[in-house]
Amino acid sequence: MVSRKVLVIVLVSSLLLVSLALIHYSPEGDYFTGLCVYSSGGFSVLYNGSTSVAIGEKLEPGKVYTVTGRLRETSKGLWMDVSSLSLGNVTFPLETIEGAYWVSYSPLLLTPARVHLAYPIDVSKGELVRVEGLSYGGKFYPVKVRALGYLEEPRDGMPYLIEGVVLYGGNPIEVWNGSEAFRVYLPHGVSLRPGLKVEVLGIARLYSTITLYVSSSEDLQVLGTAEGKSVERAGVGDIAVGRCLVLRKTSRYLKLNCTELKLYGFTARVGDEVQFKALRRESSLLCLDCSIVKPREELSNGICHFEEGNFAKISGKVAWVKVYKNGFGLANVTNGTCSLILKIPSKLGISLRENESLTAYGFFTTYRGIPAFKVESGEDVCLGRFC
């Protein structure tokens, strides 16, 4: 009775072993088809999704092989003594994963969860792929790969490729892709200057501003510089080109007569004519190459050509001065038969005397219906004969 039970157990175990291994028997011996998932020296492991078989041959991981020989069970698993070996076709079910190919120390698929690949695949970094293969030992072994192209819209945690112009340099930078701005964190020690046209691949994070994290300098390509256009036609990301008069100066920017956009990164005086190549940002211009081509001293005297609201240079002599208790003052400036009232707010910090020569840069206005002139800063008023 006991011997019959032992015999039954042995038979069931043998049938189970054959079933799990999917090993086929022929008059020539057992044969097995599997994917090579390990090979070192003269030892390799084949796997078919449910069973692994070791053989004493050096194989190439990622290739499918069919082996024929004698299968036996050892203390470490199934072993086949090989009588013949050849490349085979997939005869077992494959797993399918869709994700983006990525490399960070080792090859990955981002779904956006990380799936570690056993070896690189022949697609571009960041591309979407559909991969068929087997999972073994914590890694995925690709057998069939189909490239699907790059994402058309950014997804959180997934690679995204953009091409655009650097609006703000340093690290992070801001890149304009033609329709929206991206904040881009570059690898340590890498920085870019505004005005460059670039291609950037990074992992997207969908904050209030879409942010890309670039893992390698190889994921960043400089394609050249932004396109130059006249300041009237330039859009965001273009290089605006113009020659304009400075209407106002502050410690941070210049106001020009040819555009409503403020020009940053260059200094000049009110009345100077400047020529510039400047990066067009969303609401400003950043000087890339600027120069003064006509200093304000070369402007003609406009005291006789009053036109309210216009900018001008006026030169003449002070006929009289009146200062009120609150510090506000008026001066009558004359040149031949032409005269204007110069407004002198206390903030200008200047005092005038009769018969003093004066040159000022500012705007025509009125004072109680009388033609007048106003300036923005004390430095826009020059006293003496050598102005």
C-alpha cells in the first residue's frame, strides 16, 4: 500500500514537472524553446515565461533559442544536457508594456513607473514604445519593440521633447516653444544664454508652469539663435531689431518711442537714439547687442515747434524763474521769438537763474493753457553754454 502511494506521488511529480517546463519529448530527446535571460562564461539560462532551464552553453541575452537534449532536475533547478541548439521563434506568451524609453545609469521604460530593462533597445531616448518580452529577475527582457514617436502633449512623470528659444538664461532657464513657456532645470554646471534656439528633452512635471528636468547634457542641443525681425513684427522668442529714441530712463529699463515694450539690459540717456538687437519676451525686450548711434546732443532745437505730447530737445535762456512755497517752480525759456514754460518739480533737485543757458530733454505739455515743457529727471536738464 505504501509503495503504491510512493509510485503515485512520483508519477504526479513527473507529470507536473513536464507540464511546468513545457518540455516536449521526441525520439531524439527533450526540447525546449526559451528566451536567454542570463549568460556568463559557459553557462546560460533560458526562460519561457513560466519555467527556466539552464544549459552549458554561451548564448546572447535577448535572443530566443531552441535546445534539444536530455532534461534532468538538479538541486538548483532544471538542467538540459544539450545535443543541438539553434535560434528559435517565440512559441510562448509575451508580456506587453507601453512606455517611454529612458536611460538613467541603466535603460528603463517609464510608464511613468520605472520598468528596468535588461539591455538597451534601438529607439531614441524619450520615445514612446510598445515592447513585448518577459519579466525575469526584476528586469524586463524585450523581444519585440515598436516605436510610437514622442508625446504630443506633456504628461506628468514622462519624457517630453521641446524646441524653442531661451527667454531667460541661467539654471533653470525658461524656453518658449512658440505657444507657451517651459521652466527647464539643466544638469549641474550647465547654463544657457537668452536668445539661443534649443532642443530639450526632459522629464515633465505639471506644476502651474510646465517644468522639465534634464538628466544629461546630451539631452540638450543648441540649434542656433532666434530669428531676427523688425521690432514691429517680432513675436515672443524672436530677436527684435530696431533704431529708436529713448523717451525715458530708469535704473532697470529704457522706454523707447518705437514700441510699448521696455528695453532691459542696456543704458542710455533720454534723447539718445539707440540701435538694438533684443530678445522679444512676453512683455519686454532684453538687449543682446545695443549701441548709441546718435547722442541726444545732436537733436535739433525744437523750442519753436510745439506739439503737445511730443518728445523734443529745447535750448534757450532763462528769462525768469518763479518758485512756490511747496518747492514747485516755473521758468520761462526763450530762444529768439519762441518761448516755453519749463515745469520744475522739486524732485528734479535743480535751481535756475535768470539769463542762464539751458538745454532740456522731455515732452511738450501745457500749463494753464500756455505751451510748456516737462522733464522726467534732473539729469535731463543741462545748464551752461556747453550743453
